[in-house]
Amino acid sequence: MTKTDQQNLLVRILQWTTVCSFVTLTVLPLLYAIARLESVTGINSVVAVGNFFSTPSSLESLKFTLLEATISTIATVIIGLPIAWYLGRYNWKNIKLLRAILAVPFVTPSIVVAMGFLMLIDVGGPLTTIGVDLRLETGLIGDFADLTNWENPGHFIALIAAHVWFNISLIMRFVEPTLSTMDRTWEEQMRFLPAGQNRLSRIRNLWLPIIGPAVLCAATLCFIFSFTSFALVRWLTPNQDTLETMMAKSGGSAGIYDYRIDTSEVVLSTSIVQLIILSLAIICATSIQRRHSTIHSIIAESDAKQISAKPDNLAKLIITLGVCFAIIPLIFVTIASFRIRNTTTGEFSYSTDAWSEAWSGDYSTTAIPDALSNSLIYCLITVAFALPMGWIISSCINRLEIEQKATTAKIVEFATMIPLALSAVMIGLGILLGLLKWSPDLFGWAIIPAIPHIIITTPFVIRILLPALRSVDLSYYEQAIMLGMSPIKAWWHGKVSFLRAPLVVAGALTMAFSLGEFGASWILVRSGSWDTLSVLIDQLMSQPKFNPLIQPMAMAAATVLMLLTFILFFIAERFRDNGEGSGF
């Protein structure tokens, strides 16, 4: 065996070891958790699922979860598609800035989004001033509820609006790059063909084949993220449970022998039902994204021309409304951090008192600097593990595709996407029930809260790096070898040098997602020790509002978290190419 063969063998061993380690890290805690729950309840998973569908409260949560996820997805496509269309069809000044602003929602921590919409619908917010009270459901919303006998319609509307805001970036990421890189002559040529004589036929024969897979892929991911939403449901629809919130509420008392067997059964059955639904959604998303990636690569390789047409008034209006929609909730979070409400008169005043109190942590909560320190530590640990693992796994999938082992590549890609089908709460419960309750000594390990961050962010790293690896011309690496470079130098100059920008993008977004992670952290942290900024916000908002500084303190913490993630996001956008971004 030559030295080159030995090096190739070592690379293959490293790749497969990393793939197996990541899958094990993801699946093993969940399997341990299921085993423990089965042991505590005395029933197997099949019986638990059967009991789930015979329990009215569980069925109600499932129906509500499917309803809000479906409506959120439809609404996101309806609102997001025109914005992506007009952004991609016209030549805009400051296009990078517009893309960045419209993509901001996806990297905004979910707890910050929840706070932003709470401020929009809260007393004294812009909606209540025009008579639309979604929070207390009085006035027009109350009349509508009485007329339709719909319980809490205002809360539902607020949740859908927040999901649309959060997921609209997915439509932008998938659809807009496809449109902006398409050769305009395709449409002009279609007009001369029998299949393109009218607008309807052009939509059916041109636009649906080109952007249809992008829309379907984005819609599937919108459904997944809405289905697994936790912070938004927790704060915007407090009277209605989804599968995610039902598991979270029951998780603390689950897995304990001879105590609250009912909660253990709820977590067992709900987690399996959710896993089945999300696994099917992930299979669909992966299949659709492969088709979309093929179409996008064909467009990108066809000497595509940037559309030169100037935006008309309708396009300007749509984009302006989209930008306003993207930034208004964030602006109100910052404003609310300075706004103090007098509990006696109800009048508002503005000061920095809440910032001072939140910074010092005088109200039985962690101070912002301490929570920030915890968040940054977990963030750095996450990127130190997720980025190399994502790179190695992406390289493994890409190598299998080059070797024409398509089936194996698909299996590896699906296996490493499992965290998307688990949700943050499920991952947190898996570690809590599968590891920590089997071995309570692990509670003292400060690295434990970072484990779900690594599991959650690694699939995003793969989604970013894998298309980039597929686009690298292998001839550069081969030429470097022929010039006498060592395999390591050839790898560095023939591959890594072309992937610096995607690596920076992946690293920055990984850090941003880690900073904003809430569901798993909410399950695992212990007050006063492992609190992150996202958990601190939730803790402050959960306190009684007798003290007028409590809510502004939460908004101050949310503002700090928001600014940190935005800095990382704009770093990522700085290194993203104009034609890049058809996906994550």
C-alpha cells in the first residue's frame, strides 16, 4: 500500500468515525430516554402511541399543532413569495443590504421574536392603539370570538404572524437566488412557443418547474420549524399546547420511578408521534432540496444574466412592506427595554433603569454579564465541535457522490439530518432523561448544555458546506498532486482555499444559532448556574409584573442577544456570494 493509499484510508476512517459518532450522539440519548420511560411506565412505545390517540387532550394538541403549522406554512408562502419574486426579478440598489434585512428573521432567536410580538400586541403597543387587541382579546377580536365561538383567536393570529415573520427568510433563501440568476431570455423565448402564449401557460411550463421545487422545499422546512416551535407557542398562545410545549411541560417530572407515571407516558407517546411526523417531513424536504439544488446548479452554470430591469412602483411597495415587516418587531424590543409603565396610572416613561438592574441582576435572576458569559462559552464550544464535524460529514457525503455511491450518500445525509426531526425540546429531554437521570453525576458537567447546541447546529453546517463542496472543481486538487504537493497541501490549496467563505458563513451562523437556542436550554439549565441569555429572558418574563422594571429588564436582555446574533449574521452575509444562498 502506497503512502497516498494509506492517507486516503485514514481519511475514510476519520469520515466514517465522525458520521457514526454524530449519529450516536444524536440517537443514543433518545433511545436511552425511551428505554427509561418504558421502564417507568411499564408499557412499550406501541402501546403508548395507541394510548396517545385515545386521549382527548393529546389529540387536541396534535390537531392544534398540525393546524398552526399548516396555516403558518401557507401564510408564509403567500406573503414571502411576492417579496422573493420582486427582489429576484429586478435590479435593486444595495441588493446585499436588502437580502440581509429580509433574511434577519431566520437567525433571530425565537425567544426574541416572541418578545417582539408580545410588545406589538401588548397594552400600549401599536395594535392596541388602533383597536386590535390580540393579547387580552377585547374590542374587535373579542367581538369576533363571541360571534364565531372561537376560543382565543387573537392568540392564534399572533402565533401565525410570528411564524410567518420567522420563516419568511426561508422563502427568500430558496426562491430569490433562483430568480436572480436565471437568464431573462428564457422567458422571452417561451413567449414564442405554443406553451408560453399566455401568462397561465408560462407559469405552468416555465415558472413552476424552475421555482416550484424551491417553494416546496422552503414550505416543507417552514412546516417543520412551525411544528416544533416552542418559545413562540409558549408566550403567544399560553392557553393552547402543541406537541412541543406539552412535552416540555411534562418533561421535568417524567422519568422518575413511582412518581407521576402519567407525565412519563405523555412524554413517551408524544415524542414518538412527533418523531414519526417530522421524519416523514425531513424525507420530503431532503428529496425536494436535491431536485431544487440540481435546477439551481443548472441555472448557475448556464451563463445566467442578472436581470437589468428597474423595479416598478408595485415592486418598490412590496419590498418596502417586506423590510418594514422584518424590522418592526425588533425595533419594539429595543424600545420596550427603556419603556417603564407606572403600575398605578398605567402611563409610560422612558429611562435606563431596567438596563442597570438587568446588568446587576438584583431580582433573583442571573445578571446579563453572567448569562452572556455562559452563552458565549456554549457558543464557542458549539462551533469548535459542530464546524469540524459538519465539514468532515459533508466531505464524506461528497466523496460518496463522486464515487457514484448515491444510495449510501443519501443514507448518510438523512442520518445526519435526524436532529431536524427531533426538535430542540426532544433533544433536551433525550439528554435529561437518557443521560442525566441515568447518571445524575453528569449534572455537574458544565459542558452538558452545549451538547444539544452541537447536535442542533451541525445539520445546518452540513447544509451550507455540502453544496459548496459539490461545486468545487476536483481538477484543482488533482493538478496540485501532479505538481508534487503533499496530499495535505493539495487539499488546502485545491479545496479549502475555495471554501473559506462558506466556512466563515457556517461558523458565524453556527454561533448565532447557538446563542439563540432556547428549547433544549430551557429543559436542561439550572437557575443561577447554567443560565443563558435566552433562558434569562424567559425567567424574567415569567416573574410577576408587580415590579415595573421586570418586563423592560427582559427586553434589555433580549436586545443584547439580538445584537450579538445580528453581528454574527452580518459577518456571514459579508462572505456570502451574490449567487449563493439557495437554501441555508
